Amino acid sequence: MTQPPRREERQIIDFVESFHAFIRECEACQKETAPHWQFCAHCGSRLATECPSCGSPLPPAGAHYCPHCGVAIPEEPPGGHQPQT
């Protein structure tokens, strides 16, 4: 059976969770991104996982419309999925 986190551990966990509410990291280029960004401003990779209109999960990259509500999904810029060095 696992023990609940100690007070110090809980404080660290709470701090990290609150930090991630404001700052995120692009998985492709590891640069900081804002939580509301749909695409990384640094490398162009798609960051969104939910439709901005209805909140449903987005289809794989390359789809042009949300399959649930029909809103247009912006296209990823050419070469956007490749990290820049």
C-alpha cells in the first residue's frame, strides 16, 4: 500500500502543477509555450489536443475539420513538426 505524500512533497507537487497551468513545453523543440497556443511559435508543431470550439479530441495532424462540430482546424506550417536547432 502506498503512503500519501508528506507535506513537503505535496507542496512541491502543488507548485509544479500550478506552474504548468501557466507555462508549458513543446514536445518537439522543448521551448516554452503558453497554454492557449494551438501551435508552437518556435517550431510550428501542433500543440492542441482538443478542438477549440467543442472540446472534443482532435483527429490526427493533417485533418482539416473537427469530426464532431465541423470547425476548421488550422494547417500545420510546412516543416512545422521538425524541431529547429
